[in-house]
Amino acid sequence: MGKSLKFRDARCNLEAGKFVGSDLDARPTPLATTRLATAWAVGLLAIQFGLLVYRAGLEGYTRNEHAHLAAGVSHWEFGNYDSFRVNPPLIRSLAATGVYFHGYRADWSGLSPRPEIRSEFPLGSMFVYANRDRCYDFLWWARLSVLWLVPVGGYFLWRWSRQLWGATGSWISLILWVFSPNLLAHGSLIAPDAGSAALGLISLYAIWHWFRTPNLATAYGTGLMLGLALLSKFTVLLWLPILALMVGLRCVMRSLESQVSVRSLLGQWSLMLFLALVVINLGYTFRDVGWQLGKFEFISRAMTDGPDPAETGVRQVGNRFQDSWVGLIPVPVPKDYLMGMDIQKWDFESQMDSYLCGEWKKGGWWYYYLVALAIKEPVGVWLFLSLAVVLALQGCWIVARGKMPTSDWLIRWLVPGLGLLSVVVFVSLQTGINHHLRYVLGGLPFVYLLCGAVGPWLERTGIWQKVLIGSLVGWSVISSLSVYPHSLAYFNEVVGGPSRGRFYLNNSNIDWGQDFLHLQHWVERHPERRPLSISFASQAANPPSRDWVFPEVPIRTELQQRLNQVDAGQEFLEPGWYVLCVTNAVSQYGHYDWLATREPKEQIGWSILVFELTAEDIETIKSDLVVQKY
């Protein structure tokens, strides 16, 4: 059995050569104090759970939730997983549990096992329209089935931060987690991003815990938890090299604090990988495990050696290994797991149109996610993280001076730092598709964990520093709650808040179709706002009420045609109200520029713009189109 790598007493003065941090394992904490702290932590997490539940009942289907729900139901119905390969099935299978056992109507005729066909989205549309009388009840049940993962992840964040940074640091980390606008936004959705971020945090915490105390018990727990996380999203595959690195470091450091043999450490590593593999295969009910690599049908250029998807835009099936000895190797994971990674790789290769700061581009920018994180997280979080980086560098300087063992610094900073950097760096390198901040959501927990490093420093500072740090925490909370429940459209004060968000980002960063129910309620509350035209980009995922008979907002080319026919008696535009979603407002094709460039009368959830056009406004629009024509 391995002995724990314990931290040195770290509440001493830096000038004495000691590291700033908690005194983990230095003195036992009274049981009563631990129970009280746990009760407070659970109370905060209960608040987050309530915020998630409330928001889950307010929002309509986002642009891929209908696909996740239909695919999850198909997993239960048929026992296969080819309806939605691009993510592992754990989260959507959990989400679909209640729907499957309550009964539903479905047409599965469009289900295709072909890798070049993404059938989940048309299937999702058919599913919600077939169940349009109950589809929003289904959505509510599905969201409730998975949103609990975020508070559970928050509990482990609090525990980890408490072990790293002590009580004060743990409360900083937990409060930032509980009121995170991005976790509140994505945590109440069926999409796997927030649930995977929580499971990824717990699994990396398990790796860290094993590193400190390597034994069979911690190895078993780590392997099982890693397997569950790998069933939630492919991003967690980044944890495998981190685990390998920690095993290597533990082998090097074993003589420092414990007598665990290298053979024992390598055996525990093998056990963790084996258990993770078993859990993955169990998640796919061991379906199509052991296929030879050469028998797969791939579509990415990396696996087919075919034409560049950025040039053709076509998914062509092939397999670069089918005629080589490598193709004879049996793959130890389910067929759909590997094919899902291949489809995701094709997306990264395809150089899709991306939008950032008002500019459209084929492909993307290496700094896209850095900018998105900078403007979609509260400013206070980044100030905390900046101070934490300073403290980490200060710790490096102390190690370099020989005043603190290297192992102490590594245990505190290495795993959280690698968790954050691996996600952000890897995803930033995939510049073929820059659409969603949620792709790096798995790194956010480690931002909040590292922010807790400010805690031990704060305990030794004066009253004004404490007031400043408290103000930053309060500012972060208020900034997030000021936008709630429309948290998906959160933007911080640096860019002017959510009302200005459309000038910087689009897609799931602001408008993912989530405000359709709010739009319906707005229409019902304002019968006087007629005539009314509506352009909403996520209609395929959101069945409207049966009396929804509003005309579409015309696009530019249609207005230009009308302009040519005005003399023939056709009306150009009618004074009234025009509703335009942000997705269409910032479209790269400029279809709605004639309207989107005007100042909206109001905004619905900051993802839908409402314009009132008078007769004078219409004459101005007509004049502008005439000028542009000639």
C-alpha cells in the first residue's frame, strides 16, 4: 500500500522559504467543523441545482437537443449507437430514460448507419414534431435527468480545492462554480458539455488523489471514474496522457515519500486503464468490440488519406489501413466509439465558416477560444486566475531557490494546470471549426479550482485586500445573475454585456434557439403588435403552437425583387413589427442586413431582436436598397 505524499506546512511567511497554500495533512480538522463546512457547501450546491431546474423549464430546445433526445431514445429502443456517433452515449442515454419509459411516437425510417450521413438532426426534428403535444414535457424530463451532474461535480471541486488551498480557497472556487454563467447555461441542457465537464473534473481529481496515495483502492476508483468520463465526451481522452505523466512522475518520486515499487505503480496504471476500457465497452453494451481496424469505414482525411474536406466539403468513405498489416489489429473499443472520433475529426478538418468580432472567415482563428473565454466569463474570474498565476510563478521561484521541495509545487499546480491547458490548447489547434465556447467547457472547472489559490494568500493579508477579493467574488456573482435565466447569452461588462454580444460571437454562444418559448410568450402578451413577421433559425427543433401563422421576414434579394415590382402594385414592406433571431441577424450572407443594422426596439433573451418599422423607416430602407442597386 502506498503512503500519501503530504504537503509541508505552508502557512509560513514566504520570506522563510515556504510555499503559499494550505496545510493539507498537517493538522486534522475537527469533525464538527468539517460537517458544518460540508453543510454550507451542500447548501450552495442546492442553490445551483435550483437555478438549473428553474432554467430547464423556461428554455426551448436548443439547436441540437432534439437530436440528442431522439438519439438517446433510439439507444434504448434498438440497443445500437450509430444514430449519434459524434459524442459518446452516456449523457443522452441518461436524458432519454424518462422519455423512453413514458411512451412516445417516433418514425425511425430516416435512421442510417452510414458514417457519411448525419441522420440525428432530421430524426430529432421528426421526433419533436411527432410528439409536439408533449415535446416540451419530454425536454423537461430529459433535462432533469442529467442536470444533477453539475452540482455533484461542484462538490468534488470544493473538496479538491479545500485539500489544495484550505477553507478560504475552497469557498472561492465553489462560489465561482455555483454561479458560473456558462455552467448555468449548459448545465440545464441535454447536450453533454456541462455533464462531461463535471465528470472530467471528478476523474482528474481521482487521478490526483491516486498520485498522492497510490494503492489498489484509489486505482479502482480512478479507473471506474475515468471510464464514465470517457463515456461522456471525447475531450476526456486528453486525461490519458496526463495519467501516464503522473504515473511516470510517481515512479520518479517514489523514493521521496513512500516505498511503492515501480512494478506496483505500473500494475495499478494497467488496472486503471483496463477498468476504464471495461466501463466504455459496458456503456456500449459491448457492441461491435474487437473489430479489425481495416474493416472500419472512416470519413476523415486522417483515417482515409482522401481529399481535403476543406476543398470538397463531401464526406467520402475510406480506410487507409485496409491493405496493411495495421488493418488486422483488433480495436479494443466499440466500433461506434472510434467512428465517432473519426466524424469529429472530419468536422475539425472541414474548414467551416466561423464568426468572431463581426468578421466571418473560412476556418477559424487559433485565439478564438481565448477571446470567447475572455468575454463570456465574469471579469472577476480572470482577475482571480491572474493572481493565481502570479502565486504559481512565485512558487517556482521558491523551488528554484531550494526553499521548497519540487514535489510540493507539482502536487498543487501540475494536475489542475494540465487539465486547463490540455483542453484549451488542443481545441484551439482545431481551427477548422470555431463555433462554440462549449468545446472548451471541460477546462473551466480547473479555472475555478486554480482561482482558489488566492485563498491562503488572502488569509494573511490586511482588511482592504480582503474587501477587494470579496468585492471581486460579489461582482462575479452579480454579473452572472443579472443575465440569468438567459445565461447562454452572457457576456461580461468589457464588451458591453449580452446586448452587445452579437457583435462578437454567434451560435451557441448567444443564440442556439433557446428563447423560442420566450418568443411565443412575447407574441401572446402583445396582440397589439401586429402585423408581425418572424425569422427564427431553430424552427426545426421547436414546434410552434398550431396557430403560429406569422409570415417570414423577407431576405434582401426578395426585397430587391419587390422593389422592381412596386409599380406593378405589389407592396414593398408593411409598417409593423419584425422579429429576427441573432443567428440570422449576423448571417455571413447578409440576408437581413437591411434590418439587422438598425437599432432594435427590444430584445427577447438577448438572442432575439424586435424591430418596429414605421412608414418613414420603410422609405429609408427602400432608398438604401435603390442606392446599393446602382
